[in-house]
Amino acid sequence: MTAPLQLRTFGDFLLERVHEDGTTETVYRAGKLLALLLHLTIRGETPQRRAELADLFWGDEALDRARASLRQAIASLHRLLGESALIATRETVQLAPGVVVTDRERFTDAVRRRDVDAVLTLYRGSFLAMEPRVGVEFERWVDAERRRLRRSYLLVMEGAVSEAMQAGEVTRATELARGVRAAEPEEADGVRLLFDALGAGGRKSDARRVIEAFADQIGQTEEALPAELVQRLERVREEWEPAVGDAERQLDAAAIGGLGAELVGRDAILVELIAAAEQARLGTPRSIVLVGVSGSGKSRVLDEFDARLRLRGARTVRARFLPAMRAVPFAGLAELVRALAVLPGALGVSAATAATVVEFLPELRSEFPAAEVPALGEVDRTRRRQEALLDLIAAVAERRAISVLVDDAQYVDAQTLAVLRAIPRLREVRLLFVLAAWTPLLDGTDGVEVIDLPSLPATSIHAMLERLAQWTGAAWEDPFLDQLTATTRGLPQSVLQIVRVLVSDGVLRTEGGTWSTEDPERLLTRVSEGPSLAIDLGALTDTSRLLLRLLSVWGRPFPDLALREIARGLSVVATDEACDLALEGLESRGLVAARAGVWALAHDSVAAAVRASDTPSDREVVRGATVRWWITQSSVDLPALEHLTLLCAEADDLPLAQVTVSTLTRNPRWRRVQRLSAARLANRLAIAAGRPEWEGALYTSMGWIARRSRGELAWYSAVASLGVSVLLAALVMFWPRLRVEVEPLGEAHMWQRIGSLQVQPRVGIYDGFGRRLRIAGRVRATGVAGTRLVGDTILDLSDGRAQFQKLALTELVPDTRLGGSVPVPQRIRFHGSGLILGTSSVVHGMVGPLLAGMRIIRASINGEVLDSTLVARVPVGTPLQVELTFSYTTPNTTANYVVGAGPTWLDPKASVIRISGLPRPVIDAWQTVEFDIPASSRPGHHHVLVLFRAEDSVEHLFSATNWAAGLPVWGDGNDLASSLSESEIQVLRRDGVFKYDRYLMRRYDTQQAQGSLGGLRLERWIPSETTEATPIMGTAIEIDFFIRDR
């Protein structure tokens, strides 16, 4: 039994077959054919007019072409679904019931039944997400149907999530919400449902990160978050009452540190920053330096401030300086310029600024295509770049305020710092410029305000931890908080790290939503251990220390996949399971943070501790493994390549830097996307690494092709193509060719017109102009005794010479199993000038035991498909429009095969129809033809004969005249369409073959003529005429003409 077909419309658009074991097989993918099938499926049992379908799906084409495309599509559906799947007439098309089931129908039924699991399973994406390009009307219907189905889906799932939360089934609610989020990633409804489900489970930080990720997703379009999500994100900062019971409440480790931590004790600073942003929006520029020691929460304040600005639709530019950038001139300035150059308004800079920016960062040439790069001296470079930065900021902030936030500014290089000192001098620019650093870098610069970030008192630490669990007023709490404040000096980062370690070790616990400890004295002792408790690398596993070393050496956010693969390459114990446990433990201790699929060290203090505990050799091994992994990737962008070069410079490893640059720049994908010249790229990488002396070595390592410009490569390619063309032309014209001329010695098979002939070879060498060359070597036909050269398909036969389409040297070897002999192909060899040529194996004129034949696959008359009896009833006077699909086999390579039709109610001489001429040889090929036959003027039973044979024309076939007799002869008593008896027609319809004794044939008789040619004995067979019975292939279609009852 054939497995049922299912049309999938949600997500991928495809037709698949569902097998009994539950597996699916893709039958056809998206296209107009499936769009037509979907339309017929939706219309159900209502016949669809062909004209309307052609206009709907091929309305942009001419009428005749549209109808032809529709007929072709219907024929394809017949082959795809089966002959009985479509009910087709000349005017309408209809899909038979139950042939195809769509997931749209099943989804609609599941929505009606409120079957949540079925709805979740079936809705795998938007309706016709891979919509084929059909036409305006179809696309308009798809848009409306997509909106309707999405509303139904969201209505069911929102109700299911709400019911699960009310029943306390938080896990079930979260799973359903994640399904909605995955099915509709561009919609805010899934984000809202997932936020509510996570919040109901007390996972505030996870809920917050869901909205933040969505904000990043739509941030590229500068589109503000929907109001409902903004309200939820604001509410998450307040106390959340979880829906789960106290026994189920557990500490959410991710909420204790990093971005997920509640901001406590910094309200006044945030208010001041927001007020400064408002002043900048109104036209008063502000420049602020946020000063605090490491761990005081500068990055956390900037995170919160940045998030609040973005939620209100403000524009922000965020940059972070890395420790390695301190030694690279203008490295910090490059980060700022790259971020500002892609903002709206950047193209409004002056021509001088555009030229300076392109000179500084050549990859921005696509952003400023009209810039002319000037030649700058070292004296003017800093001044011009300073002026360019000010002009760029003014252009970006001309119509809309912008906030530039720079984190870890203590790592700024001296050249960038000199440029940044000019920013506070800007006037009448809507700009807020904030630097976060350990010290007041711009102190003494006019217009710069300094905001100190003080340590948190014990009351603020009390409030911060109370956001995670309630205090009970136990006697141990105040001494614990005082000791914690003294040990950490009120630094939020240290507080969170120590609390995480205490919770992880079980010394401090949360039970029933409150803080508790079984041993207060031990708790105080552990807290007094100080920073060693917060970052105790010795207690970590080998995999954890390896991951920390990788993050420390890389120095920037590390993709999860890269981190795991490099770790596996360095240690056999660093399996995926081990990495999962290690990262989970490191995150719970506050040592690493994860966001958007990347990992990073949680704080500079962690990086410093890792560097202090590592040996130089350990870091060297990790650095080499990291660089080698990156250069094996298929695509690495320019900033990543700069960072890799910087890593090599930190280790003073020029050979590794050369290997890195050489490997990546030789990658064709890199060359396709990279617009920098080799010289500029080498200069850029040397500057990024802080090693100007490396520029020449890096340039040399790029290889010859990478050092060439696109114009040079195009010129070299053109020259090479011209050279190859000239060489090929010379080979074609002057290379000697082996020509074998043969003379027939006799026919191998007398009964066959053109068969395998024994031939005498004559060998000559000719050049490309047809001039005969002197044979410079020995020419011979290689083979043992009994070898002969045989040919197939004579193209010309004159003057005793035969020209063959194919030649092959064969040796007849006895067949020990079946008897007789078997031809074994040999080769023709020319020993001279190193030339060895051979012909392909011969295909004889008659292909073995194959017999010619034809059978009717499908027939329709006037749009009505005939059954196996091939009988049609037609009113008198109605012309016949016949459509036939038949298969045929034509084994002989030289014969001319024809198919013809002839009605028995008309004069055969004037009414026979040539249906088709068939290619040969071919086995079981299919062909569909259409032809018209005039109507009968009298009622009764008549026949349409469809005949098939190797013959010169249809007229020869129906007049029973063989080609050898000349022109067709009619009226001699053996015309097939008029002389066949009813019994012969019935045999013809039953068997498809009958012997017709009066069919004139010609065969080759055995008379011989002998002579000589070129000193060789020549035998030719002389044909003579005779007659014999021969089979004709055919079928009779019975036509019952009746008088219509008026």
C-alpha cells in the first residue's frame, strides 16, 4: 500500500510521504507546483476552472503560454500523485478527496479541539515562510492567511501558558512559551510569554535576558521595544513574588552577578547620568568621567544606563578598551570611529574628514566611497584624526542626540587619549560622552565632570542581597554583613563573588526564600579569608582552569563553540560534558559570564588572578592553539585577524603571525570579501599589533596572489586566457590526427540492412587543415590473429569505401558458457610522436534481443480519459481532440520509426495523421502527443488505428507499401485503414500485434557480385525483391458515434 502524502505549509513548504514507521520522505520542495496543489487542496471538491488557475498562477505570462504551463503542471501532478489523484476535464481541474493531507487542515482541527500539544507540534514556523513567487493575488491571500493562522496559534498558546501558570506547572508553561518563541522569533508575543513564564518560576535574570536579547535583535533597525516589554523590564527591577512554593525556590545563581544583578546603591549616580543625557538631548553637550576602583561596579552602571537609554529609543555607542590596546597607537580611537562611521548621518562629514577616516581605517572605504586618501606626515596625523573624530561626532549627533559610553578607559593608549581630550571642547552638539576608568583620565580638561563611584556601605549590601532572599533578623546576620563589607571594602563585584562561593560550598544557604547558615562561626571565618576566597583557582578542576586560561589569553568575548573545540584539542578530559560542568561551576562562582552565545571573564580581577597563576609556557601553549584554531575557520573577519596578530605580538612570535596572515589571506573566501590592498592590510595589522617593524614580513607572507590587486589579477587572467586559447587553437589546427579509412569486404549478417562489416583498414595522418602528413612512425592495428575492425552506422558508401560513425577494433573470443563468440574491444595505436588514440566500443546496428514495441499508457478524447477498453462515445458531428501518452522501444540504430493514426470512417489516403517520429535507439521511452480528427457524419462503431513501425512515412505504413518499393501505393486492396476486418481489429486491440500477409517487404537475397578494388577482392551483396509477412505494432481505439437526444 502506498504511504500517504502530506503537504507541509508551516515553516518549510514541501510535499512529504509518511511511512508506517513514522519516518518521512521528501517528495517535492517549494515551488509553483506545490502552490497549485495547495490551492486545489483548499478548494476541496469544488472544480476549478483552468482559465482562472492559469490567470492566478501564470498571470504575468501570455495566455497561450500560461495555459501550456498549467497543462505541464497538471501532468507533473499526475506523475507525482498518481493517475487517479486529479479529476481533469477540458475546462476544470479538481483534486480527488483524501489524496493529500495538509498540516494546515490538521492545525485548524487542533485549534478547534484546543489540542495544545498538536498545535505546538504542527506550527513549526509561519505559514508559507518559504513562499514561492507566484502572483500578486496569491501573495495577498498568503499574507491574510498567515496573519489569521498566527492569531489562532497565539490565542491557543497564550491560553495554555496562562492555564499552566495558574495551575503551578511552571516547567510546562516555560516549555510552551519557548516553543512559541522558537516558532515566531520575530514576534514580541513569544518574548512576552517566555518572560512571564520565567518570572513565575522566580528566574528574574533569565526573564530579563530574554527581553534584552530581543532588544539586541531589533536594535539594528533602531526600533524601540513594544511598550508591554518595556513595562515588564522595568517591573523586573522591583521585588518579584514567585508563583512556586517555598520548597521549590532555589537560588538563581545567574541573578547574583554580572548583568543580571540588581543595581543597589547607585540610584543617585544613575539619576545624574540620565539628567546629563536629557541635557545632551536638548542641545547641551556633557562629558563625564566615571571613576572607581576595580570591582566597584563601573561596567554594571554603564550596562544599566545603556539599557535604560535604549529602552527609551535613545542612540548609544558602546566601546570597551582591552589591556592589550594600551601598547597599540590609536587602537582606542579605531574602536570609536568604527562604531560611529556606520550610524545615520556619518556621510555628512566633510571631504577632508572622509579622506582621513579612510586613510586611518581603509575598510571604511565602502562607507565613504568618494574619499580621496591624502598623504599625511607623522606630525599632522594626530591633529587630522582628532579633527576627523570631532567632525564625525558632530555629523552623527546633528539631528539626533547620541551617548558615547567607553568602558575600561584606563587601558587607553596615549595617542587616543590625546584625541579624546578634544571632545569636551565641542559646543552645540547633542552629545553625552562618558568614560569609565580607575582614575580621572581627563582631569584638568575644561568641561569634564568627574563622578566618583564610592564603595557600598553595609546597608546597601544588605539591600542587594535581600533582593535574592529575605533576611530573618538572626543574630549572625549583622556580624556577617559587617565582616563581608570590611573584607570586600564594599566593592559589589567582590561581594557577589564571595557570596557565590559561600552558597556553592553550602556554608550559606537559601531555604524557603530566606538566608540561613548552620555554622555562623565558620561562615565568619570563611568570609575573613578575603580575596583568596573570591577567586580560589586552586580549588577548581583542570578543565575549569583551562577554560579560564583560554578566556584570559584571548582577552575578549569567546564564542561557545570555539571555546569548547580549542579546549578539547588541548586536553582529552575537556569533553562537552566536562565543559558544561566547568562553565556552570565558573558561572555560579561569578568568575565568568555568558551572553548571546559567548563567554567572557566576569571581571578584570579574575583576569589578573588567572595571569598570576599561569606559567609563561602554559599561556604560550594556549595562545598557539587558539591562533591555530582560528586560522582553520572558513571565515574570519578583519577585527578578528587584527586580534590574532596582537596575540602573536604579545608573545613576540613573528613566525606564528606570518603563518596566520598567510593562511587566512590565501583563503578565496577572504579575498572575495576583503577590500584592502595587501600593502594597506599589512600596515593595518602591524599597527594593530603595535609592531610597525612587522609590516614588511607580514606583506611578504601573503603570497603572490594575495599581494596582487583585483585589477592586476583580472589583467593576468585575461593574458592567461588568451595564451591558453592560442595554444588550444594551435593544437586543434596542427596536432596530427589518426584517420582510419576502411573498405568493406562483405556483410556479416545478410538479413540486416546495415550490420557489422568486415573492413580493411587504411591508416593516414592528417593535420588540422586536412593535409596528409608523412607517417613518422609505425602504424598498426594491435590485436591477435582473428582481430578485425568493425564499424556501425554507415554515413556514406561510394567508390568501394565506407565511412562509419563509429569504429572499434574487436577480437572475437569463444564464449565457453553459451557457445559462439564474444567481441572483445581492442585499441588502435599509432606509434609515432607519442600519439596514442583509440575509438569507443561499437554499438551494433541491432541491439541484441530487444524488440520494437509500443503500448498506450493513457488516452483521452475531448477531455474524457478512456479506461483500459479504449472505447469512447461521441455525438455525431463532434470533432475528436485526442491526447495520447505512449511508451515505445526502438532498438535499430539506422531505421526510421514513425507513429501514425488513421480513422476508419474517412478516406485513408487523405486522413492519416503523422503523430510522431521517434528517436532511436531507445528503450521504454514515454511521449505525449495531441492531434485532431474530423467528425463522423453517421452513427455507428468506428475505429482509430494507431500504428507503429520502422518505415519511411506514415503513408507507407497505412498503404502497406515498404520503403523499398518506392512511393506509397493506395487502392491496391491492402490499405490498412480500409481493409482490416473486425476480427483483425479486435486482435489488434487485444495483442497490439498482428501479421498482415499483403504487406510488401524487401529483403537481401544471397546473390553475389565479385570484383577487385586496389588489388583486393571485393564482395557485395545484390538485393532482390520478394514479399513476406511482417508484424505491425498498433492499437485500435473504438469510437461509438451516436445521435444526440435533442
